[in-house]
Amino acid sequence: MCAIAGIYNFDNSPVPEDLLHKMINILRHRGPDDEGYYITHGIGLGHRRLSIIDLSPAGHQPMCNEDGNIWITYNGEVYNYIELAQELKARGHVFKSVTDTEVIIHAYEEYGEECLQKFNGMFAFAIWDDKKKKLFCARDRFGVKPFYYYSGGRSFHFASEIKAIITDSTIERKPNDRIIYDYLAYGLLDHTEDTFFEGIKSLLPAHYLVIENSEIKIRRYWDLDPTKVKNKVDDEECASKFYELFRDSVRLRLRSDVPVGTCLSGGLDSSSIVCVANDLLKECRAELKQRTFSSCFDHKKYDERVFIESVLKKTGAEMNYTFPKGEDLFDLTQDIIWYQEEPFVSTSIFAQWHVMNLAKERGVKVLLDGQGADELLAGYHFYYYSFFADLIKTLSFTNIIKEIIFYSNHHSYSKLNALGIAVFYLSPNSLKNKIKHIIGKKSWLKSEFIRANNKNERAISKYKSHLNNHLYQVLAMGLPSLLHYEDRNSMAFSIESRVPFLDYRLVEFMFSLPNNQKINNGITKVVLRNAMKGILPEKVRNRMDKMGFVTPEDIWFRTCAKHEIIEIIGSDRFSKRKYFNVPEIKKEFEAHCKGKKNISSTIWRWINLELWFRKFID
């Protein structure tokens, strides 16, 4: 896990070495163990290394092939590098290290751009092919690792983080109003190639970029296949296959030459990783005690220790708790904004920040986390409505009524409300957009800002199923933001975060399954619950509530953080922004403070955007 950066001048003019050094040095937190550069013929590659695999100097980057005509700067892990190295050796390739970096170089030599199909992992890299005078850049299938770029017409800058690109004073720091609108109105970010900085783009997940003869071409190299969805599967066989894939994913992600720990929230996802990792560690390294890291709160509504402790009791893993406090929120927010470098939608990142900090203090360099499971397994409750919509389409009224009753009983929701939202999913897109506009009207945004930036959404229709389309849309447009948070929070503490649920084999398998393996009898994550029987504590396996990685932000904003919020929304700088209807914002905040409503997520978006402006734009 590392930091990458580079500059490619199309006219072959020299790359300013001092600028490349600045770009790399500002990313030191991502790779404190080593630093390297390759500069020649209008191309400059820079690298900071966090040593995880092959800790020797042989892993130094930028790295080249034997002939010195192919160079790479790379961030990430290709988990199946051992198997790929054996395949490449059989084809005559000679290795001088045991790194996955060198595997990528030889795979590119052997397969060209098709090498991407071979990799199981998380990665962002740039390869300079000196023979072809070609720059080849790629990002992993789900966007676990970041790749940002800026093209001014005569040159191309890229880096792991935006802050490295804007060290170049000729690149203007200009806010992107279209992205700001999506963030304020809908809580969206990382849902397109555009960033909060106008002109700076993100290479989308599952895409690669090639520059030859001053021309930039971007192509998609992987996608899910909607024709592979099965209509019916056997529950037991399905659970067995899921477990086999999940276990192998965890096994691959335990590969490391440094200590590995696990994040444990007490939910189904992280608990499954801890339990499976524990079994794998016992098999190969029985003396090694697994270390877990958890965020907890004194507010019972937000505390999951009762579930965490049942997992610890079953596995015998070491517990490490951290207790984030609302009083520290604004003291730490400046640092968090600097590392996140784009606004974020809730203070859950604050809790994760504390977990990463604790892991760093305990000397752990790699953490496994449960990110991505909800997006695969329909874990969030809003997936029920697209599930109901699919049932309504079948006209199987017995199943519709049964599922709505189960849903209502398990989760204390109105049956009529559930049915109404399901019908909404079946309505034409034009009607949906009108309803969304009426219901989601944001009086606290200036009307001229809304008019200039409000665009109708285009629903993704890749699958015949509403639920699968919903899952695919969240995978494409919602998951990248969560991975953004995961990457920046972990790398702020020089920690590599790995996400076993996002093994592409597991993702492809999940999208091939019928709806009843995701939701059935009012229960989510059916196949995971079936697969983990006897492995997870029953108290965790049978959980019906869905908490997520939360903080008591609604309480904090009414109490210990209230003064800072009042100060920000009452400031001259805030009132002069072209986005906010300040009188309405003050009225809404007062209603929240009096307990008339809970709009903590909305409040945070106002505050976070303002603090981002002060840090990066003003």
C-alpha cells in the first residue's frame, strides 16, 4: 500500500523535479517507509512506500523490468500474486523480488492491457512503456484504491490524492458546483468521474486510461453480466458456495509480511470476517492471536458491545476499544478534512478515524474491514422497497402480503408505507423525478443554485429485477464514497485496509443469485446468514436491527457540538456562500435542537462543506 504520483508532458519537455518531489512528499502518510523517482523524456513517476509484502529493498518503487523499458508506480495489493508469479515463471519470466509489484510488470509484458483480467485485488497504478511511449493507468474493479488526474491539454498530472495535484500552483482550486449540489441535496459524492475540484477527475472503478501520441483514451475493462442471473437455487448449495468464496477471499487478504488486525463493529459483516479469519489463523499460525478494533459509545442506542463481546467470546480474539467523544469532534475535524480532502456525509468517519488511530498505536499495519457487504447482500432497509416492487411485478399477492407482514413485524414499519414505496419504485421515471422534487425540496438551498444544478436522475436498468438494478446502482454510485472514506482514514495512519466482501468472484456470485438469497421472510442477507450458521454466534447471526458505523451525532449537535455549529452558520463566510438560504438553515437547526426533527446528516453536510471551503478553497 503506497502513494503514487506522476507528470507526463506531451511535448516531451522536462518534468520539474521539484514539483514531483512536492507531490510525493505531501503524500508521505500513505508511505512512510521508502521514497523513489523515475524521471526521463517528459515523464516523471514518483512513489512513497508502505512496506507490506517483501519488506526488503527489492520492493523499492518505481520498479522496472529487466530491460529497463517498462516502469511502474503502484498502490495496492494484488492478492493472488503468488499464483500469478508461478504462471508467469512457467512462461519464462524471471523475478528478482517476491512482490506483487513485479508480478504486475511481468503480467503487463505477457498480456498487455488484458493483464487487468488476471488481478484479484485493489490497485491503482501507472505503467510507462518506454518502447511504445505509452502511459497505461488503471484502477481496480470497485475503486478501493484512488486514482486522480488533471489534464491541462499539454500535460497530464496524476496522484493517489488530490492534494498532490494541487501542489502545482498553475492548477486552479475552483469548486465544482454540480458536485456540491449533489452532495448538499442528496448526500452523493464519488458517483461520477468529477470531484469537488473543477477540472480534477477520478478514474472510475473498473476502468483504465491510456495516453499515446498526446491522446487520452479511457475504457472499461470489467462489468457484471446480467444474463448470468439464476432463477432458482438450492439454499444449502448456495450457502456452501458463498462460504467457499468468502473464506478464500479472507484467506488471500491475510497474506502479509506485517501484523494484520480486524475491524469489529458487532454487525453481521465484520463479525463474519473475524470468525472466518480466526479459523484460518488457527490452521496456519495457531500461536497468533487475532487483534480486533472496535468503536463504542456510552449511549446504549449506539453501542454494540453486547454483540462484539459475543464474537470475542467465541473466537478468543484480543479486544481493543475506542470511545469517540463529541467534545473532540471539531478539534479533530480539521485534520480529518485534510486527509479526506473532499466533504463527507456523516460523522461516522470520526468513529472510524479513532479505530484507525488505535490500530496504529497497537502496531497493526493491515486491517480487514466489512465494507461492501451491505451493497452486495441488500443489507440496508431501503432495499426492501425494490424487493417489494419485484414481488408486485410477479402478481403473486400471497408472497407480497407475506413479505410485507414479515418486514413490518421484524422491523416495526407500517405495512401501508412499505407497499406505497414499492409502488413508487414501479412508477415511470418522469413521475419519480417529480415526486422526488416535491418531497425532497430543500428550502435551505438558494433557489437559483437549485435551478442551475438540479438535473433529473437516470435510473440504471441493467437487470430485469428492480432489486438487482438497485444493488448495481449503489455498487456503482454509492460504494465508491464509502471506499473513499476507508482509504483516506486508514492511510492517514499509514494502515492498509482490506475489504474481503469485495473479492470480484464473490460479487459476481452474489449478482447471479435470485432475490430470495438476499431478502426472504422479511430478513436481509439470507445467504450470508445461512453460510455462517455454526460459525457466527447466533445472537449476531440472527440480528434484525441495522445500525451501520454510526455516532450519536444527533445528540452531539444538540449538546456538546451545538456552539460550534451556531458559530459556523452565523459566520460572514457562511452567509456569503452562493449555496445557502441562511435564515432557513437557522430555523431548521433550531428545530433539530428542540427535538422536533432529526436532520443531523443534513446539518453535517452544511458544516462540512463550509469547513472544506476554508481548508482547500479560501
